[in-house]
Amino acid sequence: LFYDVISPYSWLGFEVLCRYQHIWNIELRLRPAFLGGIMQQTGNKPPAMLPKRAEYLLKDIKRMAKYYQVPVSVSGDDFQRIFRTSSLAAMRFITATDMTQPQYLEPLSREFWIRFWSQHEDISQPENILTVAKQAGLSSELSQKVLEMISSPKVKDRLKETTDEALKYGAFGMPAVVAHHNGEPHLFFGSDRLELLGSVIGEKWLGPAPS
């Protein structure tokens, strides 16, 4: 799963795949990447830039949030928040965590989404990133160490490499799910193709939140 926490649809796909990794015969790999880089490289534009599509997205995200039972809260103002917010520092922090303390990758990513999409708080400034890290269970010492890493070439290169890998598979937005099945990669874009994903890999879709 290639994802960026600035993307609400990525959160929906993330939560469902996290649930299904215990039900389907899959090994889920979480791959934090940078949506801004993918948009730039492919010439894609934020869908909310088209007024009619923005109007539809408000309804669509609310419906999907209810269906998948994920606490995404969205309003018309959120599209402007996205345009004003860079997720680069957050995604570098998540990448650095994955490189050093991968056991925190899932809860940390979730907390970034919760802060931005449920609590409507900033995720771009260092103090806010440290707050998110604390919520995810990282110690203050570890959080500070990871924060210092985000300006290092090693972390910057890893995030760029992951983003480039998503592009290599054909990604043009997020979430981008790549299923490796029978020796071939299969790209699925968005969080509304998970039932189809199950069909391709020979697994049964049990609903948005299987028990």
C-alpha cells in the first residue's frame, strides 16, 4: 500500500487492508510515499480543483467513511486545508520511523490521519509532529531523534525511492495498492477497488469491517 497521510482515501484503504491482512492470505507492506511528488511527476491535479468534483467528493468521502467505519470528517474547507498543507515533513517522519522503529509504522500513520482528518489539526510543523508521535506511543527521546533524521539525505532518499517505485508501478495518485500475484504486479488505484483486489488474488470480500 503506497500512501500519504494528506489523502483521506488513503486512510480508508489503509484501515480496510489492515483489517484484511488477518483474514486474507496476504502480507501487507505499508509503503509511505509522497503524494505531491506523484502528482508533479504525472501531471495529475487535485480532484477538488474541479468544483463539481469537489462537491461530489464531500458526499463520497462521507459515505465511504460511514461504510468502512473510519472517522474521516470532511467539509468544503478541508480542500483549502489540503492545498495549504505540505505533508512532506510528516511523510519523512513516518519514513524515518519505518527505517528505525518499524513497529510504530501502523499506529503512527493512523495518528497522523486522525489529527488531520478527524481533529482538523496541523501536521506540518515539528511541534505537531511530535504530538502525533506521542499519541502513537513513541517516547519523547525517540520522537526527537526521529525528527532530527528527517533532514538527513538517507531519509529524503528513502522517501523519494518509495515514491519513484510507486510511479514505476503506474501510480498517478493515492492510495495505490500493488498486489503481487502469480509473479505479476497488479495496480489498484483508490479505496473502492478492494473487493476487486480480493477477486484477483482469489480471496473473498467479507464486507468493510469483518469480525
